[in-house]
Amino acid sequence: MVRIAVLISGSGTNLQALIDATKRKYIDGEIVLVVSNRIKAYGLERAKNANIKAECIKDEKLLIERLHEERVDLIVLAGYLAIISEELINLYENKIINIHPSLIPSFSGPGFYGIHVHNAVYKRGVKVSGATVHFVSKEVDGGPIILQKSIDISSCNSPEEIQEKILLNIEHNLLVEAVKLFCDNKLKVENERVQII
Ligand code: GRF
């Protein structure tokens, strides 16, 4: 079974979706470790409630050590707001999955995280937005795209409304689907493109 580590910084609703999907065996994998770089992240409580090891780690050397100790096969960044080093990216090439709350390459790259993404989306007045799940490469939000889904946001009246609409309607399912595909060994990366086999 694929051994999964989930890295978070906040409330962890995406983490919860993964916990639920692994518990009901929809995903053929086990979350063996949850790490937050913020002690107060509510996601740590969610992990403890599910009897999953939950740790606050700020130092990346220590993080890499823990990933090795737990024999982690797949790292999922679910609202993780720290920068991942090149060393870690190389150690887990095409084995780190990130969820980004826009349709990459729009509203992505350095500075586009959390509510900043939706602020820019709202300001630009786009009618459609969405989320993207991708493998992590050295380029911020530039790795091979696994899945994307869009949604009409023309009726949303604030960045917060857009954020909630995308989180609840798209992100949770999209991340679960991508992790399921990885665990079922159905993702093949060729020339920086992901093929679902
Ligand atoms: C999500 O919108 C995710 O895409 C973004 O941060 C948010 C995390 O939400 N990068 P949660 O902690 O999973 O509730």
C-alpha cells in the first residue's frame, strides 16, 4: 500500500477529504504522517482524531528525516504554505502532489497562494475559475498537471465566496481523485505531461 504524508498549514479540509477517502478504502493508500509548519493548524487535530501521527516540523532537514523514517512513498501538499527545497523535490521526483486553487497557468506562480489567488481572480473579473492538481517541480506551480476542473464563478460577489465555492465544489474531490490515480499506479509522466493510463 502507498504510504502517504500530507503536509498542511491550515484548517485541513483537503486533508480531511483524504482521510475520509483512505478510511473508506476509496484510495488504496495509508496516510502515515501529517506535518504542519504551523503549530496552530487545525489540520493537526483532524489527523490526531483519525489516529494519524501529527507533527509540527519547521526544519526541512528534520522533515526529510521523518519522511524517510516513515518510508513515505507519496507527499501531498494540501494547503502547505512553506517553500519546498530543491533537495526534497529531487528526492521525490513526481511523487509530490500539490493542489492549487486556480486553473494553472492562470493565477499561479510566486505570490499566488491562499486568498491571494482569489483576490486576483476577483479583481480580474474572470467568469470561470477552478483548481489544479499537479506534481511539484522546481518551478512554482509549474510541474506536470494531473487534473483540472473549472466552475462558473460569475455569481460570486467576493474573493472569499470564490474561495469557498472552489474549495467545497472542486478541490476536495479533485485531490482525492488525483491521489487515488497515483495509488492505483495510473499516472505516467512523459515530457512533462501526465498521461492517465
Ligand atoms: C486550499 O484552497 C488549497 O488549494 C490552498 O490552501 C487551501 C487549504 O485549505 N493551497 P484547507 O487547509 O485544505 O482547508
